[in-house]
Amino acid sequence: MMNQVSASVDAVNLGQGYMSFPPKDFIKQAAQEAFVEDAHNQYAPPRGRQHLLDQIASRFSQKFARSIDSGSEVSIHAGANEALLSIFTAFLEAGQNQEAILIEPAFDQYTPNVIMAGGKPVYVPLRITTAKDPASEVISSNDWKLDMDELEAAISPKTRILVLNTPHNPVGKVFSRSELEAIADISQRHNLLVVSDEVYEHLTYGVKHISIATLPGMWERTITVGSAGKLFGVTGWRVGWAVGPEDLIQPTLAAHTRIVFTTNTPLQEGVASAFKQAASNGFFDSQREEYRQRRDRLMEIFDDVGLPYVVPDGAYYLLVNAAAIKIPDAYKFPTFIEQRGPNFKLVYFFIKEFGVSGIPPTEFYSDEHKPLANDYIRFAFCKTDQGLEDASKRLQKLKQYLQS
């Protein structure tokens, strides 16, 4: 919807989280070499190509400090989203109204995936806990906290799954060890399967990303999901994975086999080759620094125009609080925007009047909790330097709409 509005005014697209710059040459070359190999033109095994399975197993063996079996503890998927759908399909028994807890704001694919799998989403929001006023002051993504009592109160006898996203989209929060330990304690006491969405694992800024599967007692009840699209800047390749104990991966693989059967062969090989090269060429460190610079530049832009934001410790999104923008009382909105509430009006006004597109973060909330996001707009900084500079120039206009 917002892409259509953006196209109507040729807006600078800081909305969707895809990269507006090309991947590094070694990544493209890895795919090109895979495509010309005759052996890579037919079906891959449903579990995945052995080359990529071995690379994933090797990476997670180091990360988790345990030996990961590529033949039983890894499965390759058509992007992280299909991995999530396969997990939900495997572990939410249709017709039983089994529940999955989603921490809001929650990536907007979680809810439909849970429902498609026959489950019921239950929502627990992150809440801002700071003495600062988010409408007028910059706050940290770490100021968004999960109330553990509220989380535990949401658990019922039908609760089967808890979905964790760290680093978090759209807040940019990286859950601390103490927070993860509290979640782990609740999960173990209530016998929950934890689905840990870690697609932004390498994009953290000054903090350490910790996988909940590495905590005591959590390997046995956690499936960790990842994405080559996010790690290598190739969202169109649609290659993701799931890592966990055999008794969790086998049902996930069974669902995957029925949903898509298999993941494309040549790009699995391309990802495997890219992983092998990235292990020695410093790619992930240099990529993190490039993203940190983009993040800092976008924050400078909003400092200049006078809107506060949430400083992200991870991922590549900036939540901007636009409560200070005064929309003229007589401003006309199309019906399809009127119907979606005040946050859509704010984002629509922002795009139409300033020519910079964002995403309405109320889409990451259930109806009950949408008011928590009414003042925010999500912007992605996985964009070119030129795109950010173009946005800076266009945003100068918003100063005339700021309330004192």
C-alpha cells in the first residue's frame, strides 16, 4: 500500500527492508559460478544441498560451542519466512486452538503464518520503560522491555510456542543475557518450544548478540532461524535455514517438504560458497561497520530536522517518533488510508508531503496494542548513501509542520 503511495510522488524509499545497493562482488560471483555448473540445475534434497548444510553446521558448531550434525540438526528453507511457516505447521496441531506467543511489535509474517498453521497468536508487547519522553527525546532500543510477569500471565495450557526475535525488527533491540535467561526460565517451566528468529545476527552495534539456544537447558527446546538474504544482502535469493536438535528439525523438515518440497539448488550452492569466503575475508565485520555508518547518518538527519527516535542496537531500522508533526485539520486522506487509522495517516502524510517513504509500525501490532505505535514511523537504512542524502534534503520541509 505504501509502496503505491511512494511511487505516486517518486519518494525516496526508506520503507521496505531490502537493500538499494548491490551485494559484494564475491557474493555475486559465488552465485554466477553455481549457475554455470551443470550439476546444480536439478532438485536439491528437501533437507538442502550438502555443501550448504555443512557450512551452516560448521558456523553453528562454533557459535553454539557444540557439534552440530549437518545430516539431522539443520534444514534449508525458501527464506526464513518459509522456515517459520514450516515450524508452525509442524508444532501447532490444527483444530486444537494451540497458541503461539508473539512479542510485539512482531514481524508481520508471524501472525498469518501461525493462523495458516492452525494456531492462535497471543500477543505480549514490549513496553517503553524510561523517564524520558519518547515524543521529544531520543531513547534507546534497550528502553523497550519485556515484562516477564506479563509474559508469564499470557501462557495458558494451550500455549505451545514462544517466538523470539533478536536483533529485533523494527525496534532494533538486542536482548541481553539477563533478559534471555528470564525468558529461558519461563520457557522451561512451561515446557515451551522457543522459535528464535535471528536473521539480523551479524548486524549489531556495540552490543553482543546472544543466541538463546546457547543458554543451559535451551538447546533441547529451541529452533534457531536464519537468512542468507539478511546476512549477505540478497533478499531475492530466498535461502534460509533452521538449526536445532533432531527431534525438532525432523518435523520441521517434514512440513517443509509438503509446503515447497525443496529450495532452489544453485543459490544454495552460491550461499555455501559465500559463507566459505566470508569466513576468511572479514566480510561480516566490514558489513557491520558500513551499516553502523548508515545508521548514524540517518540519526543525524532526524537530529537535524528535530524528530526523536529509538537508537537501534541491531538490525537496520530506525523507529522515528513523529508525534510533533502537526497535520493540517483540513488535510484530505484517501478512503483506504482513512480506514487504517491514525498511524497510516501519519505515514501517508509523511510520504506525500516530504517525499520520503516509511512503514506504519502499527502493522506489527495486534488491534489491542496498535495505539502503542501510533506516533512512530519505521525507516530502513539498508540504503545507498545517495538515497540517505536525498532523504535529508527532502526532510527539510517537515520543519514547518513541527509543533512547538
